Amino acid sequence: MNGFERRLSARRDELDWLYMELYRDREMLDGLKAMMARAYGGRSESLRRLDKKREADPEWFRAGKMLGVTMYPGLFAGSLKGVEEKLGYLKEQGITYVHLMPLLKMPHPDNDGGYAVEDFNQVDPTLGTNEELSRLAAAMRRRGMSLCLDFVINHTADTHAWAMRAKAGERAYQDRYICFDSPDIPREMEKTIPDVFPETAPGNFIYVEEMGRYVCSSFHSYQWDLNYRSPAVFHDMVGSMLHLANLGVEVLRIDAVPYLWKEMGTTCRNLPQVHTVMRLIRLITECVCPGVILKGEVVMAPRELAPYFGTADKPECHLLYNASTMATQWSALASGDVRQLKHQLDDLHSLPAHCYFVNYLRCHDDIGWGLDEEYGRTIGMDPAAHKKYLYEFFEGSFPGSFARGERYNYNPATQDARTCGTTASLCGIEKGLYEEDEGQVASGIRRDLMMHAAVMCMAGFPMLSSGDEIGQLNGYGYHDDPTLREDSRNLHRTPFNWDAAARRTAPGTVQQRIWAGLRQLEKLRAGQPCFGPGAWVTTWDAHNNSVLAIVRRTGDETMACLFNFSGRTQTVWLDGLEGEFTDLISGETACCPSGTLEPYQYRLCLGGTSGR
């Protein structure tokens, strides 16, 4: 019995039951298993060795040394070949996980940053070939790096072969999408389905003249939602996922997971069938390629996240994005008040132990101000006024703001908006450089490093946005490009500045100060047992609304991590943590429970176990 047969034998009953519950087609189920066997047969010996290693260490992605980076390969190095040539730079940075943004074949120019896919089995020719992707993945493995790719599971481009055949009148391919002959059902469904992009792409259905039918299009008009009631859709999409796994992809970032199933009279979000689909995918990948893990893009409130992990004995995603903390961290920086951030982290810490998150400050998308409005009211916050304050603060229009950014998806009717910009620009470095004010630059760097330090101390593992390690600033040139100017997210989707990166070793430069600060944090995280997979993590009451306190504990060691989110010196009191601690950042010895932090200072204080 080979590895695939052994793993399938242990999962066959559940796989059969879930598949038949969803599709009720035994012949198609047999075809799925045959496809799985072929995919296993196509795995290289090196990937099978990886499978064996990961089966022996299933929590490998929880290690303290894990450090991710996300990037557009074209912007970072021009092509997949270019990325391979720059792996030494990433190794120097300590990167162990590289998320390359969408690179599968896409239409040009309208592709939503690569999330409109024409062919799930081919690399876009502007970036390289499948062979180059496989070679890059192998080169990463040799350097201890795991390759992550997006898998856009909810929709295809309207230029995908299936969509083209649907437009040509082939009913079987129309059935691969959510189509209706009249507007009646779409109109009824739109009464309960919220818009994703109410300003730039309102509504959830479009009329397609070529076939005279209405098609579900949750995102943009050129992205057609797939119909997962069709087993043919499920089979082909899973087949493409296994194809990518056999090219060497180790992490599949599953896009827009909550949207997979549509039902009349619902929001078409988070429906039970979504979890059946995701559990089936988890079972299939565990059988064929257990070296691969699933990362879900689920931009929901913390209480809605737990179901996407499944249960400890029947898991779904290995990882989820921690989008909520991104928003609450930036809110805390603007307001100097950490209460919402602490409350949100407490919600996450209350989830079961198998729930694990990727933490980040910035990503390819905007910052959506989805804060807990109910909790905000309990601390005297007007949700609408605070949201308006945040996007005005981070675009730099609010009096006294240090930030420079832009609005995204502004809705004049609701006065809702999101925020775009690089970490360095949002932290004040751009403003200080423009005004030639070293004091402002220094404060911006302190904010930047403090924000990153908080991310690195939270439960989960940190992921950097490429360019943040050298303080890359906003790029305003997109305003002059007619293909880019309508999307302000292009403010931070800019070519990597290799000239700036060369200054990372030049003492006193912005690049060197940020690089050195991040490397100190990254090395501490990789070497300290308190950041290991078994560490207990919680927030702590600092008796100061401007200071976030996180405590990590393992064995006989306790680490108190303190972050001052304000521009003033703050005093803290940490009940139950009496004793002598050493600040691993400054090397100073301090005695808990009391202490002070300078503006935007952070401390990682290590000592013996005490208190609670």
C-alpha cells in the first residue's frame, strides 16, 4: 500500500459521505478518486519526501522561525526568473514563506490584480512558464522557503474557456456558472446579497448579451461566479489545485472562501455547503499531497472565523488571514487608544487551539475599517464618525495627521471609505522626508517598527508586505496611467525599489534603520522558546489605554511584550508579573510590575514564570 492508498483508506468513509451528500453521484465520486490517484502518481520524489516530512511534523507552519512575505512577482523582480535570482535577498531577510500574488494566466488589462483567471493550469506568459514556476519552487525549498500561490476558487475571468463556450451557447458550460434566463430570480437574490464594491461594481448580476442570460458576478463584471452545485466544476477546480501542488506550491491561498455557495433568501455568505466544499478539499489534499496546507481568505468578524478552521478532528483551513487586527492596529495608532485592538485580540484568543492566523500590517489590498461597532459604542466611540476620522487621518487630510495615503471605494451616500498606502507612508516617514524633518522621520520609523513588533508578538505568524523591510513609500505615478488610475490600491502596488534596498547596509539611512530593527525582531522570534508552537499567548491589562500588553509563556519562561501606541511617554502596571525581566530590545534589566515607555516604544521583556 503506497502513501496515497494508506491516507485515502483512513479518510474514505468521510470523503464518500460528504461527496454524496453534496452531489449524490457515485460515478463522479469514482472519477474524483481516479483523478486523485493520477495526481499522486504525478508527484515528484522530492515532493513525496516533503509529504513524508510534513506528515511527521504537521504543525511545521507554527514554528517561531516562520516569517512570510507577500509580493507581486512582476513588481518585485520582473518575472519568475527574476524572483529566483533574488532569493538570496529573501534568505538574508530570514524569509521562510513567500506568497506570490496572482500569476496564473489572466486577461490584460482588466484582471483585478490577477484575480480574474483565464487558465488555472498555466502561468501568465508575461511572468514566465510552468517550468519556471516549478524550478522556482524547488529553489525555494532548498533555501528553507515555502511557496504560496493564490487559488481563485469562487470565479473565473469572462474570457476563461468555460465562459467563452458558455457565451457560444453550450448549455453544459453555462451550467458551470450561476445563470438565469430572466431577471426575476437575480432581482430577488439581490434583495439579500450585499455588494462587494458598491461604488465601482454595484450589484451581483450582469446581463450577458451573447447568451441572453443573467450571470452572477459578485466582484467585477468580468469575473463570473462558479456554480459549485456542479460536480464538474468541483472536479476541475480541485484538479487545478493538485496540478499547482505538483508544480511545488506548498501553500494554497484560497480566495473569497465565504462566497462559494449561493442560496435564495440569504446573504450568500458563510453557508453550510461552503464548509462541506472546504472539508472535501482538505481531505483530498491530505490524501494526495499532505505537504500542502490551505490558507483561507475569510474577511469576517472574529466570531465568524472559527467555522473555517473546522474542528480539531475534522479541520478545514490550516490558516486564516487576521484582517481584523490589521484594521484595529491602524485604528489604535491613529487614536492612541488600544482598547478595540485588545478586545479584538481577546476574541481571537478565545478560539480553539487549532485556530491559527497569519498576522500582517499591510497587504496588496486596502485597509477596510471593519471595526466592532457594538464594542466601540461601549467605550464612547461613534462608529461612523470614527471611521470617517480614520480614513481622513490616513489620507493626511485630518489636522495634525502624520500619515500620507489615499481613499479607496469612497461611498458619498454612506460616507464610507477604505484606505490605501504603504506602511512607511502611513506611519509618517513620507511626510518627514518630504518636509526634510529628521524628527518626523525618526518618529515615523519608531511607529513603523512598533507596529511590526506588535504583529510579530501576536499569536500566529507574521507576514511582511514586500518593500516594508526598506520603508518603501507610496507611488503616485499610477495617476498618470489610464489603465491604473481608477484603482487607488495601485498607490502601494509599485515596483520594488532595488536602489533603496541597496541602502539597507548604509548606516543611518531610513532603509538601514528599518531593516536592522526588523532583523532584530525576526531573530528574537526565531530563537526564543516563547515564540514556539506550544506557547500560551494572551493580552494583559497594562492599566493604560495607550499601551498594548501581550504575554507569551512557555515552560518556566514568561515574556511581557509592551507597545506604546501614543506619541507620549506612558506608565504601565502589570499585575501578577512580579520579578526581574530583561528587555531583549534594549538589553536593559527592568522590574515588573511597573515601568515606562517612551513615545512609540516597544519592549520584549523576558523573565521567569510568576503570577497567574
